[in-house]
Amino acid sequence: MTFRSQTPSQIVRLPSYFLWDCFNSGKLVAGTTHKACPDRSALCRELQIARENAVGLKQCHGDRIAWVHQGQVDEIAETDALVTNQSGVLLTIRTADCVPVFVFDPETLTIALIHAGWKGARLGIVKKTILELAGRSGSDVKRLQAALGPSIRSCCYEFRSDQIPEFKSFMKPVNGKHHFDLIGYLFQELEGLGIPQSSIFDSGLCTFCNPGDFFSYRREQENAGRMISFMMLP
Ligand SMILES: [Zn+2]
């Protein structure tokens, strides 16, 4: 596995299986849907993939999962995770602090891409997606591989409350405020499902700390652009 840290793309490759990446998708102009810079179409052009083979989401910080296939509608409403076992289907999500979670089953060649902020994490979007993937494809969860992409980290993730019971042990005090370690929470959830620690890859990258490489909603507020994370079976 290699990880190439480079603006504007962060690329992780696993030989011959699939490609995952976070692609800076450009600024969204505040208050409009006008895209001033590249988007999913630009990503398809860069990857030389037909636009109709790319699936995206209208994300809502929920726990709905879509199993997708070739020729599917290109944007699925109110959904935060995509799963497929078809080659050539480009799964995409957009983030600007939330965690892009990539899941891969090397045995059944099934992949999932999950948008996980704290609300989705609390609803169990990651766990539900993995159980959905394993249940439908007959995967052994112990053989799955997962990766956690660039996202806001506990160094910068000030959280308004330390009163959410399931997050309590992932809060740390910083200058009288509460900082949340969402990555730690997700890591523990993945391990708890049976994925070995050695099969969980963490990019270690904080979106807030790295303005040259990543958009951050916390840092840029309404003017924040979005990264596109994507995943595809060749
Ligand atoms: Zn940071």
C-alpha cells in the first residue's frame, strides 16, 4: 500500500484491486449551487471514466446505505454510504471535515464508501454499512480492510458538548474546551466489528491543520469547498 500526499489529490493505491482518492472538488459559492471549480464531472475527466459510471450522494448525516450498480441514477438522495461489487462503478462522496471511510473486501471484491460525521457516526453509519456489505456479499468481516481519509482531527475538533454518552471516552480537554477524537471512535468501532488493527489504515491527515491541501468547513465556514473521495473496482 502506498500513500501519496500531494496537492490537489491524496491518493492511496492497493495493487490491482482498487483505487481510492480524495480529490479537491473546488469551491462552492456560498448561498448558491454554482460550482466555481471542478466537480464530479472534472474528476471523471481526470480519471477518464464515463460520467454515467460515477455515483454520488445528496448526503444528510443519516444512516441510509445504497447498493449501487452500473447505470444507476447519478446522485442518490438522503444517503450517506455506497456499496458495490461491480467493477467500473465509481463511488464518490464529498467531505470538508467529516471522515471518508473506505472499506474493501478482497475476497468477494466488494467495496463501500461512507460519509461519516459525528451525527452519522452516532447513528452507526459505519457499522451498518459494514454489516450490510458482509451480509449481502457473504464476506468475513475479519478479512475486510478499511481506510480513514483526511478529516478534522482531535487537534482541531472542538466539540460543544462532552455529554454524548457513546463519545465520552473520546473527548479530551484542550484549554478548557472539549475536543472530539472522531477517528479514534471510528477506529474502535471498526476493531469492535472484528477488522484487525493491521487492516485499518489511517491517513493521519487533519483537514483543519492543512489549508494548503484540504478544505475545512470549520475553518472556512460557508465558503468551504469539498473534497471528493472516490473508490472503484477496476
Ligand atoms: Zn488539526
